[in-house]
Amino acid sequence: MKKLIFFLIFTLSFAKYENLITNLIGEQKYKEYHGLIQTLIQEQNASNISDVVTLLKENGLIELFFDKPVLIHPKFVFTNNNPIFNTKTLYHSLNNLGYYYFYPYKISKNTKYSITLELQSTHHIDPVNLINEIKNYGCEIKNIKYLDNNYEYTIDCQKEYIPAPVITDKLKAYLNVRGEYWFDTNNTKTVIISASKYDKWHPYIVFYDKNLNIINLIAEKNIQKNIKIDIPNECKYIKIRDNYTKENIKRGIFIKGIK
């Protein structure tokens, strides 16, 4: 009886990812390696998309590499249709994976927002790495298709967020080599921001709502050491940098919130 229950559970679990596997490696390869794939998933107790794709990759069933650099056009389809936030999440995820030189190749904003990128590479974007990286932004890859020598990702970003430090009532120091600082306002009403006494900071501060729409912007031409500002009611995130160059705040910033 226990074996029967286990078999049924496994069968249902495998069926859940059967469509994904077929889309990812192709119907012909799926038929050829069906038994192997089923055994691997059972032995490794693969229970999510990351596990399944990792097994396929580790066993050489996913096409990733080319003999020489070629132009590729990965496509990303977002189910929640929030272009500004979705694009930022995608670009940051790719940057964190080491991709910096890519361009929008095709954009669609019909029923769902989708963006196709163009980049030159010796390999496709590693789907396992992308699955794990985009989780850091509250997003989940639901499906992957291999079409016309390119990958198409369907991504659910209903719970999308920026993994930014939360502003508190304690004064904290931050240093970012990129010179751009993002913070979650945490319902803070007022914020005090300071630069190092050795830096020449020209404040550039942008206020965003939860969907990353700009609410307000402050851009100072004069040098400031400290600035105290009220945060708009609908503000969820703020971005802080120098109005001219990151070198002007290379020693970091100090920030404190007031409820």
C-alpha cells in the first residue's frame, strides 16, 4: 500500500513537470531519454523547477554552449504585466550573473509584457542560475521553452520586490562601489541622509511607489553634507546617488529614519 501511494505521488509530481521538460529539451529528446529523466527525478526527489532543470543540465540534456560567439535572443514573458519593475528585476538579475552588454530587441505590451534581448555570447543564459537569482526579487520562473535556438522564460512576479536595506531609526552607514543606494522606506515619514565629511555630495534622490513609478525627485547642484527630507505617503523605495558622479560619495553615506 505504501509503495502504491509513493508511486501515485511520484507520478503526479512527474506529470507536473512533464510539459516543462518537453518544452525545455524538445519532444524528440524527451521521448529518447524519458526513462532516464523519470529515474533521475525519482532518485533525487526533485520537487521544484530548480531541481528538475538542475538534473537536466547536469546530465547534459540542456543545450547551452556554442563553438564560437553568436547573437542570441532570449525572451522573457511576465505574467503580472508591470513593465518598469519587471525590466529592472530582469536587468539586475542578469547583471548579477555577469551579463552587462545586452539590448532590447523586441518588446510587447499586449495582454502580457514581454521583452526579447539581444546579446553576443558563447553560451545561453544558464537557466538554473537565472531561476535561483530571480528568486531574490520575489519572482518565480514558471516555464522555459527552447524555441528557434533561443530560450523563452515565463516569469511570475506577483510578489516582486527590491531586496534593499530597510530604513530604521538607527543611524547606519552604507558603502556601495556603484555609488547608487536603494532603500525600503519601511513607512518612515522623514529621513536624514549624510555624506562623509571628506566627500562632496550633490544629492540626487528619487522616490518610488511599490510599482516603481516615480513620485518625486530631488536633484541638488550645490554640495550638501546633510539633508533632511519628508517621504511622500505612497513611497515604498528611495534611490540615492550623487547628481554628477559616484566618486563624490565614494566613502559611502549615512542614513536614519524618523517615524
